[in-house]
Amino acid sequence: MSDATTQVLTGLDEARRRELAELYRDLHAHPELSFAEHRTAAEVARRVRSYGYEVTESVGRTGVVAVLKRGPGPVVLLRADLDALPLQERTGLPYASGADGVMHACGHDMHTACLLGALRLLAEGRGQWSGTVLAVFQPAEELGCGARAMVEDRLFKRFGKPSVVLGQHVVPLPAGTVGCHPGPAFAAADTLRVRLFGEGGHGWSPEAVIDPVVLAAATVLRLQTVVSREVAAVDSAVLTVGALRAGGDQAELEVDVRSHDARVRERMLAAVERIVRAEAAASGALRQPEIETTGSFPVLVNDPEATERTMTAIGTVLGTERLVDPGPLTAAEDVGVFGSAAGAPVCYWVFGGADPEEYARAEHTGTAARAIPANHSPHFSPAVEPTLTTGVTALVAGALAWLGPADG
């Protein structure tokens, strides 16, 4: 561990950990949906301003940007997301969501608390580094458009282009571990709304009906062959029909397509359209189906050199035994938009949030995938510690791996 990292991290004492835990619980209890993160953004701005950062609010609608400059040197972008999900919480936690039907089920409250903790330590230890910390608290990650909204609001023209983009995501791995995969790390994701049109009627005269229920069912079953019969076994891909609503003279499907390769993505999207139109024709539909893209995430690619540099620094602090390579994940993230727009390398890692003992028991019995609630589950509840400490430590170590020395 470098002397600078050692000095900066001395501020993460027991009192600071308790304060961060209180902040995390407050954020968890007050979730807000995409582009409605007003309370969260205001709390972030208030705290970061008190640390000595220059703060700008309402970037990309509800985003917050905080800048701390200390002489010449690299510009390091540290990113956290703010928004929650439209989900009813079922964790039973004493600090569970106070908003009906809204929940921090993906850990963005943890991301925000960790970045706030890291920013305070970096501000207090500013004598240990030189350069610029560019903190970005992004709205609407769940919609896949928050990063783009901030870029289109002239993020880099207003605050400067970063030398590197760093960030992290809590996942159901044992708390205390950090994982990063170089290259394509998070999948491209396309969400489609498919509307199928039949012709309603009465059950006593099925010959007069173009049944949208049967049409939808046939389409769903055929879509299951896209990955198994049209994607090579060596390629990673997922196709999920997440919802089906049918009756009367219409049916609607929500289809999620994920991949790590542009060619695979194009092939899958083309197959979905072909199958949807062919099944409609086979059913004698009198009207062409409608296929609408409602959300899209690009592939998140971790720069190999940036990943090695950042993970080496984090491993030096946490211990290399706590580092893992999770491989390419089929989760989706829009943080890569910042790197692409700025022409900067990206290193985006995951860190564990599951209770280590519970995870070990579940892994021993082979039930970890079912027993440990994953992101977007109404039961998702990261262990407050050591998750917070790990996340703060990783961000500080990662940032200092890129910032210049104090005499720079």
C-alpha cells in the first residue's frame, strides 16, 4: 500500500463507519425513481459541498457533479448512481423503504454512500495527491439513459474530460471481495415491447377468432430457440420474455435481449423480429405486429491496462486473496457511456454485499444462486458492513492509483 493511500484511509475510523452506515440506511429508507432523485441529489450536494468540493446540481436533470482540484495532474472521474426501482420491498429491515412500491433493490444507495465516504477521505487527505477528482452522481441508470443525459448536458465541456472513469457495483458475492473482468464486462441489453394483434370473439365460436393468447404463447415458445439454436455455444447471450399480457384482440410481450458481442446482438434482434412477424402471419393476424425498443444499454468494456492498474492498487490495500475475476456478466450498465464520450479508459468493478457466513453456507450446499437475494429482488439487502468499508476503500485506492503524487 502506498504511503498516500495509507494516510488517506486512516480517516476511515469506527466513528466514520457508523456515520456512513447511518447515511446508507437513510438513503435506503428514502428511495426515488429515475429522474425523480430530488431528495437524494439534494443530500448528496449538501454533504459534498461541506467537504470542500465545487458542486453543481441538476446536471442531466437530477445529476450532481462535484469537483476538487489540487494542482496539476490527472482528472479521475468517480461515478455512483442515484435511482431506485419500482418494486415493493420485502426485506423486513427496520430501515426498509418508506415509499410504497419504490425500493433500492439494486444497491445504488450503497454506491452513493461509498462514494460520499471516499470523497470525504480524499478531501481530508488532499495533501497526499495532486490532480482533479471529478465525482459524478448519475440519475436514471435503471433506464439506461442517465449517463447520456449528463453527457448531453455538456458534462465534459463544463467540467473537463477525465483521464479515467472508475466506478463500482454491489453484487451478491461475499462482502469484502472485489471482482473485475477486463474486456467486455457487462452486457449490452435491449428491452423490446412487442404488440401482437388478433381478433376477439366468444369462446363458443373459436373459428371466428384470431386468438392473441395462442399467438402470444406460440411466439414466446419460439423465441426460446433464439439462443439455443441461433447463437453459437461459445458466445454469451440471454433472451428473456419478462412479461406477457393477452386478451381481447391484443397481446403484449416484454422481451429482454443481452449479449457481449455486436454481431450476436444484431443476430438476436433480427431473429426476434423475424419470429414475431412470422408467428403473426402464421396465426392469420390482420395487422402487422409492432416492435418498439424501450431501453438500450451498450456493452461495458473494461480497458485491460486500466483494469490491471486499478485492481493492483485495490488488491494491495484489501489483499489479493479478496480479488476475483467474475467473468463477463449479463447485467447491464451505462457507465461506459462516460468513457466513450470522453475517450477515456473505463474500469468498473463489482464488490460483494452478501453476509460472508451466509454466503459460505449457501455455497457449501450449492444453493447460493437461490438463497442469496440478487439485485432487483424485493429481498435484496446488502450487509451494511463490511460492504461499506470495502466500497469506500476500493474507491479511494482506485482513485489514488491514477491521481498524481503530492509534489506533482
